[in-house]
Amino acid sequence: MSVTSLVRELDSAGDLPAGFGPLLHKVPRELFVPHQIWAQLDGPYQAIDRDDDPELWLRTVYSDTPLVTQFDDGATTWPQVGERPTCSGSAPSVLGAMLAAAQLQPGHAVLEIGTGTGFTAALLAESVAPGGRVSSVEVDSTVMAMANEHLWQSGYRMVRTVVGDGALGDPGAAPFDRVIATASVQAGHLPYAWVEQTRPGGLIVAPMRTALSSGPLVVFRVNTDGTATGRAHPMGVGFMELRAQRTPSSGNHPLPWQDSAEVSDTEIDPVTVLSDPHSRWALALALPSCRYDIQDSTNERPFSLVWLRDPLSRSWATLTPSGTRWTVHQDGPRRLWDELAAGYRYWTTHGRPSRSDWSWTITPTQQTITLET
């Protein structure tokens, strides 16, 4: 595998924006990938070592695959697979879509949130040359040390790198023409510092998420009055959370048959509702902090089990199939299934909108997400 094969793969899949192929040739991905990585090739994460299997390593690097370089903030060491990926190199198709959405031009000043391996910063530096500048902020000093090594060794010493909270941006290098976040932002919580540090008419490109679902890539335009308005890109993306906005672990599932749960039934199939990315996104906006899990049948439990849980209020709901209907158990301060069913009815009565049918408005004091009509 090589840069050429990767470009050919992206082109055949329709994931090669104009100019992105030559950019990948200018910035070889292998220069920004450590020798030891994790990747999902045909199943669970697999530990890959360049020294042990250089052919597999190179083939993985030049595939359209995200490459994990850190689990659990470094607490998990290679080759063990941790619980939460906390640093990675994004899939090239996703980076191509982000750079195309940013409409980069020579001479632009760009702020990147989340330096990671340094690969995106190098792509940005090439995209805004000549005359442009790139500032990249990374919260993890160990990750930044790796990125700086990659950037320096590959000749991108002009990239300004800052160790700090990405939610604060880089006020020392503002203003910027573009802000690109390679860490996901909780819907309704885009850091206003990014708006303040972007010139009027500039763009902010950020992946959105909630506790229930990863969401769309959103492109915001900053206005002269200090507001920003955003429209969703058709691409759904799944980035690691901005460190300052991480949601807490949900902990163990409660056992409803041991508690005095409220019992009801429903004809709505929760598996179908939660498996569709467009309905799930609408429900994600309706159920702040709620998470879900679909557990397949087992020998001990010959039926599916759907969990809803809110670790903040400790509310929960479970659904199990019963003929053509589903039995609902729910308990806690919130009735999570009732909220989800109401959100689903809203989604269906409004024409089953896609993730790209929502729009964002950011002001200094509030953030709203509304359905385009």
C-alpha cells in the first residue's frame, strides 16, 4: 500500500475532494504515525507494531482507517487495548471532507483544536501556503511532544503548537480566518472563545455529538455582530470528545427486576429507532446526557435488551420484546423512555429529517439548535 493506492481508494469511493490527492502526496501519512498503533481492521482493535510487521503497518497507515495512538490518556500501554481512545489519526476521508468544508485559501490563519499526531496541522500548513499560518492547541503534553517531533522531522516547523485547553483557543495568535476542531463538541456547548477569535466572515468547522450519539460535522460562519450560524454537513463523524467536555462514565447497569420500576409497554421498536443515525440524532437532542446500549440475545437471555441510562440523574429504562410490542421498565427522576418516545413522535411528524436538516445559532449568551423548515 502507498499514498497512490490510498488516493485511488478515496477516489473510487467518492471521498476525494478537489486538491486533496496532491495534498496527501505532499504530506505522507506515514511520517506522522508512531511505530506502535491500534486499528480496527476486521473486528476489535488490533495492536500493530511497525518493527514486527512493517507490511501490515504500512498497509494500515495507507488505508482509510482511523489509527489510535493512545488509550485512556496514556494509562493503557501498548499492546493492551484500553477502554477509551484518547488520541488518534483521523481517517483520511474524514480529513478530506473537513478541509473541503473549511474552504481554505493561501494566506489564511488557521486554528486547529486537537493536534493529535500532527498530520492535520501539516495538511493545514500546506493548504494555506504561501503566506498562511497554523496554530494548533493540544491539551495532552505527551501527545504534543509526539506531534512536535513529527512536525519538526517532516519540515513543518512553522506550525505554532500550544499545550493547553482547546476550549480556550489560542488568544495569543488570534484572530483566525478558520477554526478546525478535530475533537467533538457537545451540542449546545461550542466554546464561544472560538467565535471571539474568528474574524467576521470566517468559518468554524466542528464535529458535534451528544451523550446518546455522534452527530454531523457543522460549518459555522461568524457574523459581524458576534454571533455564528451553522449548518450541518451531510457527513456524520465520530471524534473523541473535547477533553473539557467529556461525559462521565455511566457505570454498571441497574437491574430493573430487583427494583420497584414503573412498567408499561410500547409498539415503538427501540432497536430500529436507535439504529437509524437520523432518528437517533433527533432523540439525542431531546434527551440530554442520556446514553443507550443494545445487547443482543445470549444463551442465558434469549432476547434482546435495550438500555437507556442517564448517569447524571441516575435514571434508567430497559425494553425487552414481548410479541409485537416491547415491555418497558423505567425508574429515576426522569422517565427516559417517555422522553424518547415523545422525541420520536416529533421526528416522525416533522417528516423524518436527516442530521443535515438542523441549524445552529451561537450568541455570547445562548446556543440553539433548530430544525430547518
